[in-house]
Amino acid sequence: MRHWSMLAQAAGIVALHLLCTHAPVSGPSTEEGNPQITAVVVDSLRKPVPGVWVITHRIAQLADTLQIPSGATKIDSGLTDVSGQCSFDSLSPGTYSIEAKDLSSNRRAIRTRITIDDSAADPGLTDTLVLGRPAAFRGVVSRGGMQSNQNLQNAAIMVIVHEIALSFITPSDGSYSFAEMPAGTYTVIYYATDGFISARRTVIINPGDTVTVDTVFLKPSKLLPPKGFSGTYDTLAGLVHLSWQKVDYDSLRWYEVLRFDLTGPYDDTLCTVDTFVVDSVSSIPAGTALTYVIRSVDRALNPSDNAGPVEIEVAK
């Protein structure tokens, strides 16, 4: 807060006061409450500043490293009135950012991680943000030559600013840039859909600065197949019981057990989140040789290598 206090002492600087309350207001209710955020924009002499755009962004929870990340969502926006105020009603519980843009002077400010819950308590919150010159950051993100499609190079990597509704899709050289941003601290997420673990970086930009972020190298994901894949064949019931050990992996979606009939039409894929599956082979002709393998699949639908096999011959 010392840094902000020093800036606030400069003449002619505009400050943004955020007053967050949880008291019910008129209008349609939200989940167990109707919270409200009121932004008050004033100058250094505490005089109201009308005509400043104020934008609310709802911040999503950070996804794990293989899940497609969700950026912030713009919820509402409005101009401050003659008293320097701009209110947002009927916001559901969650985490928000408030961004202020003074277009006449091209000054900006942001307040992140404002938490609104459905508590009946109303402790009140007052914070001051100082509008300053816009800032920027840029950088490069790379697959490190590990992609299967060499024509892709470093294109189509998502770069997402977690706190506000900003994102970028890289060209083939992996470059990205964000300009005209409020000074502050941001979480930047890098994500490629073709089998890579997402990366995060914390980027701090000061008023008027353009920051170059160190090159980010994405690591390919290595999802392992289950261990201990085995099976028993109940010939009387015509059922194959297959089991395996659990894969300890945060982004696991399910397991796929693949049945292969190398000489006929009885291939099949069995999907389950359990560590066992039962396959009925009673309708398959006797003497048919079947081979089973198993693999893990992550939330982005990337499969692991196969484990196995388990082989049976359908009984008469």
C-alpha cells in the first residue's frame, strides 16, 4: 500500500474508491442474497469525476494444468454519474475485478479479487485505486519443437489474462501482446489443446511500462496407462471381468478398455471411471480370439499409451 500512497500524493491524479456491500437491494434476487458493488471515482482532492467507464469482470476459478482454462467474464459496465458513482446490483456470489477507464485522459485502474458471498454480515470494504497511464506486456510462448504437427509450430496457443476478459491466440511464432491495460498484477495462463500442460506466470506492470515476459516453454503432458491390468473369463456366464489400479492424475477423465477382434467385426470400446469393467461376450461366436488393452484419457481427451494385453478365446 506504500506504493499506492506515494502515487496518490501526486497532483491531479484520480482515485477510484470501491465500496462493496452485501445488503439486499431492489430487483431480482440472486443465490441467497443480492450483493452490490459501488465504485466512486474521485480526484486527488476527493472531488467526484463523472463520465468514467467502470467495468465488472467475474473471475473464474483456476483450472488444473490439463483442463481448458476459463478467463474472466465481463458482467456489466457503466459510466460514473455527476457524483462520481457507478453501482452494480444483483451480482451473484463470486470473485470479481473492477476496472476503471477514464477515456478523456487515457488513465486506468483495476481492483482485483473482490469477493462477494451470500453472508448476511456486512463488514463493508473501502479501497482506493489510483488511475495512471496504461501499461502493456508482451512475450513468446513455445511448444519447444515437441508438437506432432510441425506446420503448427507455435500457433494456436491460448494466452489468457485471468483477472479481466482478455485473451490472445498466438500466430506461428508464438508471440503475444496486451496493450492499454491498467497497471497491476496479473495471472497469465498459456494453454495448447494438443497434449501440453498449461503454464502460468505472474506479470507485474507499472503505469506507462511495457514489460517483456520471459519466453514460456510448454511441457508435453505424459498421462500414464493403468498398472495391473488383468482379467478373468467366466465361461458359463459369458462375462469377462477386467480390473486395474487407479491412475493418480488430477486431470483424468476416464479409462478406455479397447476390445480387438483381429479377424472379425467384434471390436468395441468400453469407457468407465471405475477401476473395473465387465464385458459380455455371450453373443460373440465361439472360437473368436479377443484381445483387450486399456488406456487413460485426460479431460482434454488426450489418451495415454496402451497397457495390456489380456487375451481370451470365446468358449463354446
